[in-house]
Amino acid sequence: MTATLPSLADRPLPGAGATWPRRRTALAELAAAGWPQRRRERWRYTDLEPLAQAGFNVAPAAPGDAELQTAAAMLESLTGSAPRLVFVDGHFSRQLSGALPSGLEALDLDAEWGKFDSGWAGSIPTTEHPLAALNTAFNQRGLWVRAHAGAEPLQPVHVVHIGSHRPQLAAQPRVLLEIGEGARLTLIEHIVDAGTGAGWLNVVTQVRQGARSQLDLYRLQQHGEQQAHTSLLAAELAADAELRVGYIDLGGRLVRNDIDIALRERGARVELFGLFVAGAGQHLDNHTTIVHAAPETHSDEAFRGIIGDHGRGVFNGKVVVRPKAQRIDARQSNDNLLLGSHAEIDTKPELEIYADDVKCSHGTTVGELDEDHLFYLRARGLNADDARQILTTAFAASVLERVRDEPLRTRLLDLVAARLGALKEKVA
């Protein structure tokens, strides 16, 4: 297999000439690091060779009027009248986005490239995240969201990624979230497709939180059946900052989520949770790393997987406690439900502890629906399918209860129940 995508050699760099030095550096780092391969431990269970050989256009042109009109028709059902920031085929669309509440601003990343280059672009190690280098080289019309110090908008802000009907695109959106001291923000990210053709979304989100800030970031992924999805969330928290992250994966053919969170200063806290549902032909992989780099930091991580027949899930969660990061509290769990004899899950929770005054726990479970619980429900008049649906939905709901935004939580419960119903039909 080649070290980089075959189409990169003759692919012109996007953007203004001032952006090209950083883009060339990213490509050189990608070539040195090599394309993700299964012989590397981080990629042992996820094969990205099909993406390397598919001939995707990694720098798609800006969407035209037809694509924008299609995206506009989808937005109301996704966001209603809430503030929104919209990407179409990886390009931020000011036209489809709305005004932001007081205290927030959305900047065009291309216009701020010098600051991005000097302060953000080089902070992600390419050896660990080669696809982030691909994103740095080919992202276009990225977005820099700033929440000013003390800002507390009442409504959640929606970030929407829409894939158009154009085939064989590999969109590369880049989002920076800069949360000022004492600011509080809820951000809801939607990922959907207007078409049914094959495509690939490779998104990178970087978060920096100031002292005493609070960010709730919820992400709902509903790709089409032929879509590939790779993502990186890289977050850094200052003193007493709080981050709550929820990942809900319901779609996609090949999905790989990387989440790296660094608790840089004393008192920083993160709650990370996720739910992934993999039906026949789906491969959903979550790789998470939480680094306790300072004393008196706290992390709580919980992921649940529901795997249908001929579906596959992967979870690899690592918690690292640095030397001198004393009096930390870290909890991690991964529970998985297999719904068919050919369902598969690979799970690997990890702890690396280099301090001695810590409270750490981790664990994982893999199993099927409890026959006693099924018998109990059937004894009260439910048929077998309804009993299984109730128990499976309850398994998912225990994670979704962590969503603090009530309208979103209600919607997620409905969407997950519908997805599980479709999963049951395919299994049957």
C-alpha cells in the first residue's frame, strides 16, 4: 500500500499562496508518517486501504447553487430557528449560516490563516493522527468560532455538515473552537448526507478552553450507507474548565473517530460519552485518549455499542496520568450489546499511570440480551420483537440521559429507537 493517497502527487493545493507553506509541510509530514495501516497498533482493527485506493477528490470545488439549495431544504428539520453554522461538502457557507448570539463570532479560517498557522496547525502530532495532516493540507473555507470571555448564549449553536449528491468527494472541514475564560456554550454538531453515493468526510475539530469555561459538545452522525467518516477532536482545558462531549454514531459504512483530550491545568474536568450502532456492513471505531497532565483533574468516560448481525464495532480508550498529576479521579467504561451470531466487537480499555495518589477505574462488558429480562417482558404480554426492542432501547438510553439539552435528548431517543427498529428488520 502507498504511503499517501495516490491522487496527492498531482493534486494542486487549495487556498491562497500564503497558505501553501503550511500545507506543503503537512503533506511532507504525512509522507514521512505514512498512511494508516493495520500493522500499526492504533489502526489494528480498522483498514483504511479502501479510502487510499478509491480515487476520492480530496479538494472538492465549492458547492454550486444546486448543492446549496439542496442543503437549504434540509436545514429547517435539523436546526429549526436556532443559530447555525453550515458546511456543505466541507466548505463553510456564510450564505446558509445565521447570525450568532452576542458574545460569539465566526471567522473564516482562510482570513485568519497566519494565526492558525502559528498557533494551532502544528499542535497535532502527524505520527499519531496522519489524517489530520491531510486535512491541514486540503481544508478550504474552515471556521474559527470564538466565545468571548464570560459569554453565555441561551440557545445551543448548531454546526451542520451536509454532504451533497456530488460523488467521490473527500471533504476536509476544519473547525476551531476557542472558549474564553468563564464562557459557557452548548454546541450541537449534525452530520448528514443529501445523496446516496460514495464519499468521505475527514473532519478535524480543535478546542481550547479558558479557565472556568464550560462547553457541551454533542455530535450526531447520520451518514448514508456508502459514506466513510474519519474525525479528530483535539481539546485542551485550562484550570477549572469543564468539557462534556457526547458522540452518537448511527450511520456510515466505515467510521473512525479519534478523540484526544488534555486536562492541562488543575481542576479541569471532562465527561466523555458515546453510543454507536453498527448494522450489517458497518464498521464503527472509536479511539479515545484522555491525558491528566495536572493535579486534581477529573474524567468520566462511558461508551456503549450496539452491534447488529454482520456489523462490527471497535473501542480503544486510554487514560494517561502524567507524573506529578496527583489526586486525580478517572473512570472509564465500555459496554457492548451483540444482537446477532455474526456481530463483532473489539474493545480495549487502557490505563497508563505515572503518579501514586490517584483514583482510577476501567472496565468493559460484551454480551447479549438477558434471557430472564426477555422472559419477564414476554410473560406480561409483549411479543419477542417488542421485548427485544424495549431492552435494546433501554441499553442505549442510559447513555443518552447524559445529554443535558432536553430537546436534543428527546430527539436522540427517537432517532436511536428508529435506527434500532431498522436494525431489527435487517437482522430478521
